[in-house]
Amino acid sequence: MDWLERMKSAMDHIETNLANNISYDEIAQIACCSTYHFQRMFPFITGITLSEYIRRRRLTLAAFELQTTDARVIDVAMKYGYQSPEAFARAFKNLHGVMPISARDKGVSLKAYPRMSFHISIRGDVEMNYRIEQRGAFEMFGVYGLVSQNLQMSFTDVPQFRKQCDEDGSVDLMNELLGRFGNTVLHAALYDHTGESFKYMVCYHLPKGLEIPKRFTKLSVPALTFAIFPEPQCDLQKLWERVYTEWFPTSGYEQVEGPQFEMYYGMPGHTQGEIWIPVKKK
């Protein structure tokens, strides 16, 4: 219940400041966690990024205001954080499908995104195995692509990128350098998170002394404490959601900055997986 109250207070803060500058640091402080952890947790709980939620709420209120008052478009744009009428018009049309000036037209169809709320959901008693491990610094190498922070898009982008790495020879070449079978499954690193995207690297541990071709990128991982979640059936998409919606709210841990990993073990068709997330005690 304490977690629910903190999240409710964080959403209250967002709602009362939609017409003001919203500090992510203040939101996270109200939720009693780091800014990094809050921004990583939010999409898994809500399905959209924090920045996208705020954008939708502002444009929803802007539409209401244009429909029910005589306010000028430029004044509404400035009120909800847009520096120019052109930027506001583009954002408004992307969300509502019409230009702001058309919001007052009789019969016009607009979208309304309501304020989010949180509640307890009763689910089946399904255990979640995990372990906490301290790891010294290590290095990975591989190829990466940019993936959207939007969950639905990322769950599509990632399989496509892994397929691309299989087809362009990256996986075979990495396994050749490592002295492994060509189609052996490689790990993945998720890092350099922004509000909109992150890097997804198909990778493996870099053996000491191995010279890697220029097509590959080296990733240096500092000493970190990881929460590690095994998934024998390799359904990592579902496991990611459970970690953020079920484990973090009650674990006493929060995520810290650093690469996350999807570790895959075995051959195609006979693969097990783990999720590694850098954490610290609250």
C-alpha cells in the first residue's frame, strides 16, 4: 500500500503541474526512488514512457481548453510548454488528427487521455525466482541498434534487429572469433537509455587479448550488483513486465544506471534465459 500511495502522490504532482515546468527529479523524489529507476519503471507499469504520458495529458487539456474557451491557440500552446505555435500544431495534429484551430469546429472528433491511477491487482500465486550477485568489471563486444522506449515498439524492434544480425553475418562472425558454433545464441545488452530510446547490443563476453574487427563495438561494464531473474522457457518479454510490476515495488531494491542484460544459454530451439538488472538497496 505504501508503494501505491507514493505512486499516487507522484501522479498528483504531474497533474497539478501540467501547465508548469515538470521536474523528473521531483517526481522521482515523491515516489521515493531515483530518477533513473522511475523513468525505467514507468513504461513497464503504464505501457508508455513518462514523457509520452505527460505529452498526452497536456494535449488532452489543451484540446478541452480550445473547445470550451476563447483562448488563442498561441496562448494555449505556451501554457502547455510549446515554444511556438508550429510545434504545438504538429504535436496536436499527431495526437488528435486535426489542427488546433479546428478543435472548435462543430462535430470535430478529438482524443482524450485520462489521468492514470494505480490499484492493487489480484493475480495468481506465481513464484518469481531471483538472486542478487556482485560482479566485478567486465567487457562485452557486439553490434547494436537503437530501439524505442515504447514497449510495444521495442517488443517488435528487438526480434527484427536480432534477425538482422543473423542475416548479415554478425552472429556467425562473433561466434567464429569466440571459437563457437556459428548459430550459437548470443547475449544482449540494453544500455544508454534516454527518454525515447536505448541501445540494444547483440553481444558476448570479450576474451582477454582478443582483437575485434571495427564493425563491432566494445562495451565496458563497471563493477555492479545485479538482480538476476532466470526464465527456463525464455519468455523474457513477460518476465520484464513481472520484474517491474511485481518484484521492484516490494523488493526494497531500485535500479541504478548501468547496462541491463538478457543472457541466453544454449542452442536455437533449446535456449534458456536470464535478465540481469543493476540494483542497489533503497
